Amino acid sequence: MDVVIIGGGAAGFFAAISCKTHHPDYNVTIYEKTEKLLAKVKISGGGRCNVTHACFTNSQLAKYYPRGGKELKKSFEQFNTNDTVNWYESRGVQLKTEEDGRMFPVTDNSQTIINCLNREIDKLGVTIKMHQPILSIEKENNKFKLNLRDKTIIADKVIIASGGSPKEEGFEWLKRLGHSIEFPVPSLFTFNMPGEAIKELPGVSVENASVRVRGTKLITDGPLLITHWGMSGPAILKLSAWGARILKDLNYKFTIQVNWLGDMNEDKARDILTEEIRVHPKKKISNSNVFKLPNRLYIFLLSKLGIHAELNLGDMSKKNQNRFLNTLLNDEYKVEGKTTFKEEFVTCGGVSLSDVDMNTMESKKCPGLYFAGEVLDMDGVTGGFNFQAAWTTGFIAGKLNH
């Protein structure tokens, strides 16, 4: 049997390894259109590779996928986080869990993961062809004809792990095989705020902020990072993933409300502030960062409100107390645009999951054709979930219905 895998990323590699493990006598070849293999693995997690997330219950894990969670729940029964950890550790790669649940190799180096996958590919005898874009696929007499730039190859089975595409045209070749495509839009992006002074605090981060998009039901929480362009960090990235289609419809122009105190409500915040004023009336406001915000942010919020930082706490008028609390809990910023990281690009959209049997990853429209990874209309929030989906779907696709 000749099996062709299109795409040399995480899902493609894992599909090839799974295929050769389940079917040692098949000829398995990966075709990669660029000169780079495992490009996202290399740069993920700041070059450390966020392999997966320490969430070991399938139903819980499925909740981290804005698109495809329900369907993936079924797939996780065949290969989940436990299996990922065991797979790597049994091949000598120890993983560690960070406080936020993200899992990395203990070496803190993505090359460890790349070396492990390459060793496995070599050991199993998978062939890799670089600079070989597949231009189109046709099915003839239960075989697949794949047209490359300078030749045509024939395959018995094909696994497509070509990744997401920012444009619908990127899926045209799959449409021709009868698949429906969910229109691709960016997911996981940061918010640009060209008109907001808060950009003057790049590098300041808050451990747990709550962020909502005004006029929608979108709300998330988590660490928030202020950047030269606006805001980033897990709270913003999660919001961009859950709101991918809504924010596109708003043309990336909307207002966010930030609760700098996370899930703290007004009554609790008021009690804390009132008590601080009662106990330390002579303390300068600038020295009384009672909510433990980063100091630069605290001073910025005071100046935004025109509250004199050198004033004594006891001289803070009721009106200013109210304005201060309101800003801590409902601070507003105008977003005008987004920044996506080209290499770590994640799309919402792709081959419709209704066209795929999630127990086998086989196409319902074109038997013998399988899918794995981000080419499908599924994506996770930040934190290792997109790689977990790649390992899972790659593993299942590689079984070829076995």
C-alpha cells in the first residue's frame, strides 16, 4: 500500500508515525511544500514547544476548543493527554507542567520534541519529500492521483495534514473533492489599540484580569499583558479564539471592558478600599496600592482619572473613590485592529467536521482520504490544545480505519 501524507507539521508527522506503527509494511511518504519541517513545533511556546496541557479528563479537555470540542471528545477516547505524555516519555522525553497547566519538555527546548519525532520517523522508515506542493488530487478507480509541479504520483490512501489557510482559496483543492469549507478567519490574535495611552506601559502584566467585549456575550479571564500595540496574554488570546467570527464581523473595531481585579466584585473592592482609608488616612495614594496592581499600571490609572497621586488617602473624595473603583472593575479601551503571529497562525475554519468521521478521521465524501490537524474546522485556545488536537487526529488518521 502506498500512503501519502500531505504536510510536514505536527499532525503530518504524527500521522506518518501512527501509520507506519499500525501498518509496518506500507510505504509512507510525507510531502511538504516548503523547506521547513515542524515549523510551528520549533517556535511554539517561545521556542520551548508547548506539547500539550495538563488536563486529563476528556470531557474537560474538549471544553478548550471553541470549534470542534464536541467532536474531539469522541476522538480523545482513542488518544488523549495521558497518551501524549506516555508516548513522549516512553521515548525518553520527560515533560513538566507549569503553574498554568501548560506542558513543556523539561529541557525547555522545542528541538527536543523535533529530535524525538525525527528519530521515530527514521526508525520506522518514513520517506520525506521537501519542496513538493501537491497542486490537486483526483480519485480514479479507488486510487488517488496527486499532481505535483513536475509529475503525478499514485497513492492508495491519502492523509491531509496541510494546516490552516488564511484564505478560502487555500482549500479550493479540497472543495473539488466534494468537501464543504467553513470560511477561515484568524483565531488567537492580540488587540491593537492605536489611540490608547496604555500602550506606554509595554511589558506590564496582570496575573488575573477579566475581559469582556462590550455589546456581546464574550468574556474571558486570565493573565493580561500590555504591549507596544495594545494588549495580549492568555486572557486576550482566549477572547480572540472564542470570538473569532464575532470579532471578524465587527471588523476588529470594538470596545473591551477590563476588570483589573479579575473576579472581584464591587462590594468586596469597596470594603478593601474603605478599610485602607480608615486605617491609613495619612498615607499617600501613590503608596497605597492596596489591590496589588503592578505599580506602573496603578499610577497610570490614577493619572487617567486625574486623581493626584501625592494626595493623602483620607482626602480622597467619595466621588473619586467611586470613579477609582469603577475604573478598576470596568476600565474601557477601544480596539482597532489585530496582530496575528504569522508563524503561529491559527485559523478558525477549514474542512467542515460534518464531512469527517471523527472515529477514523476518514472523509465521508471521499473514502480513502483522511484528515488531521488544523486543516479541519477545529481550533483550541492557547496553552497546548492545538498540538493535542494534532497528536490526537494524526494518531487516529494514521490507523487508516485499522
